[in-house]
Amino acid sequence: MKKIVLILALALAILTANAQIQKLGGPRIGFTILTHGSSSDFINDREEDSDGVYIENQKMAFISQYGWQWESRFLDDGDIAGLVEWVVLVGGMEQGMFLPAVSSLVGVRMGSGFEVAGGPNLSLSGIGMVFTVGKNFQSGNLNLPLNIAFVPGKSSAWGGDDNGPTGARISLILGFNMNK
């Protein structure tokens, strides 16, 4: 675990140095709702009965998110732009937890600011896919991207079946940056 945290910290430091030349790279803040599953049970302190048998608590969990997004364009004709985005988020800090997640997204943004993207997501619950939809609101040189992300639940975390289904994650993330 220490190696993973160190690698994420180094990657974040290296990418942050490059963020100043990215047009829409910048800080992100938001929240995630975790539907019923082993991930929400972990956040809600998984309960066991006196015999050590797992009790399903059927609760959703709510965590804050804080992070950074980097963006590169591989196509831009003014009406449509092809995008590659990297998003690194840390969740659960308000609960004293360190829950890192990294997403790599490929998508498109229309001239109106509407965007869709999808790609792999790596978190403590394993590897999955993330799908996003959003809009980039502009006021002068200020960009305010607002995205909704969905990571479907899967049958188990990290390929084992002792934790049960992970539950889905639904996030609302807001960012800001300035055009140069």
C-alpha cells in the first residue's frame, strides 16, 4: 500500500508541474455516492454479528472528493474536440480516510461545452470503467467544468468473492481554470 501511495504522489507531483500549460487542467472538487455494496460497507464500518458473520447494512455512503484533472486535445476544429483526460481524486478525507482513484478518459467536447467520455478507473475497489457526461461553462477566460461520473458496481473487488458486490459510484465533480 505504501508503494501505491508513493507512486501516486510522485505521479501527481510530476503531472502538476505540467498543468500550467494545459488549457482545461486544474483542480476538481465534489462528492461521490456509493450505492449498497462492499465499498459502502467499508465506508460505513462493516458490521458483523457475535459469530463473526457479516451483516448487510443496506446503506449508501457519501464521501467528498478532491483532486486534479489534466487534459490533452487530439482533435479540435472549433465545433468538436477529441479529448484525453487523466483525473486523480482522493476521497473520504472528511472521514479520516485516504481513498485514491485514477481515471483515464477518452471523449469529445462540443463547441457548446457539452462533453462525454469514458475509460478505465482504478480505485481501492479494483479496476472498472467510468462513464462521464458534463458541460464546460465559460465566463470570459474562466472555465467551470461540471461533470457527472458513473462507475458501475462489479461482482467483487480485486477478483475475490469474499467481499461481495462493490456497488456503483455516482460522482458530481466541479472544476475551474483560466484560459491563457
